[in-house]
Amino acid sequence: MIHKKTVLVSLIILCSGLYTVSAQSRPASPQEFLEIGLSLYGEARYIESVAVLRCILSEDPLYPDALYWISTAEITLRKYNEALADLEALAKIRSRWSTEIPYNRGRCYFYLGEYEKALVNFGGYIESLEENDLRRAVSFYWMGESLFAMGRLDSAANAYSLVIDKFPYSVKYEASCYRMELISQKKVEAELLALLKWSHEESIRSLEDYRARERIYEQAIASYKREIAELRGDPSGAGPDSYQGRFEAEVRIAALEASLAEANAALERLRGEVPAVNVPWQPPPSNGDKDARAQGLLDEARELFNTLNRNLYGE
């Protein structure tokens, strides 16, 4: 609270033109305002620096210098829209800061999340500099940051590589190396996530296959049970024909019960398994195979029945 009061009092004194620079009471000149403002800026007292620099009027030759440092202080204070407005005003004035405007404007757009505009401004700034100018490295770094934020990792890596390969003494060299390592990690993470997604999809497919096989066995069991019940609940009349019919029915029931036991065992084995990823599904034996085995048993039973008849009746 004390700090805020001190700042407020300072602003009132400074902007009223009553600031004294020596034992003599007189308003400070634009040059003195500029020097005081830059001194406060160097002490990281950005709010006070902006207030002092604002005392320089637009018609003064030092106004472009004041605007440039005001916009720079506003960027540090995260007042990006205010900084853009001051940079636009500075761009309308021919000054030595004209080439620096795109860089600061690019930083404002970057922090505002307008990465395309940031790239345009950083690119324009790079084109205005000499090939070996270290400021190009800083701009390449911020281009990489913009591309990185947009998720364009390969393009961002190219920008960071330019800093690492061409400007090893730049202040952004270490940061660019760190970003390159981070991009490599992100690519590995992306590959692992893709593999995990594929594995998950395969697991789902395997589970669906498992459930499909379970349904097939359950349907087969229900079918066998139904057919056995129908055979047992349909007795024929008296006589050799009815005896033969009952005998054939019993043989058919025995065959179906064997198939039922086999299907039940297969279903129990299936339920005891854990569906594995990438294990190809082998279809269960078809009903045709079971019917063929049952028919074989029925044919053998019929042959036995005929033999018994021949022995009993001499046929």
C-alpha cells in the first residue's frame, strides 16, 4: 500500500511539471524527463518510467524515443494492447526505431495468442537485418516459439536449429537447445500415444471377437438342449418301428449330449481366457462337423439294430 501511495504522489508531481532537478525549482526539460524515465526503466520501476516518459509531448523531437521505451515497458508490464497502440503511433513517425517496431509488435501478438501475426512481424524484422546480426537469432527463436505454440513442431524445430547452427553465441542458444529436446520428447510421446491408441483399438476388437464366440457357443448349447428335449418328449407308438424310432432317438440324444458337453467345455475354456491383443480369432467348429459326427454314430446304431433284428427274427 505504501508503494502505491508513493507512486501516486510521484505521478502527480511529475505530470504537473513541478519536478525539480536541482536546488533551483524549475520544470524538467524533455531531455531530463527522458533520462529520468530511462533511469527508472533500468531500475525495473516500469510504471513510474512510463509516467515520466508520458510527460514528453508528441511535438517534441524526443517523443519517438519516449514512445519506444514506453511500449517496451508496457510489454514487460503485460499491457500488450496498450503497447500495440503506442507502437502504431510510433510507426507513423519516421525515427531510428522504425526497424525495431516489427519485433516488439511480434512479441505483443505472441503473448496475445495471435501467432500468425507474430510470425509475419518476426519474419519482416529478420529481413530488415544483416545476415550475421545476432538480433536475427532472437527473432528466429520467437518464430520457433510461435510455431511451437501452434503445434507445428517440425517447423519450430527448423527455427530453433537456425539459432543453434548459425548463432551459437546468441542469448537464445541454450533456450533453443532446450526446445529441441522438448520437441524430441513430444514426438516420442506422440508415437507412444498412437501406439497406445492402436493397442486399445486392438483390445476392443479382441474383446468383441471373444464375445462373438461366446454367443456362438451359447446359441449352440441352447440348440442342442432344445433338440434333446424335443426328441425325449416325442415317444412313438408300439411295435418294432416304434422300438427302432426310440432306439434311433436315444442314439441321436447321446450324440447331441456329447456335442452339448463339448460346447459347454469350449465355452468354459473361452471364459477362462483373457482376450489378448493381436491374437487372431479361430472360428469354433461348425455345426456341420458336429452333425457329421452325430450322423456317424446314428449310422453305427442303425447297423447294430439291423444286426439284432437279424439275430432275433432270423432275417
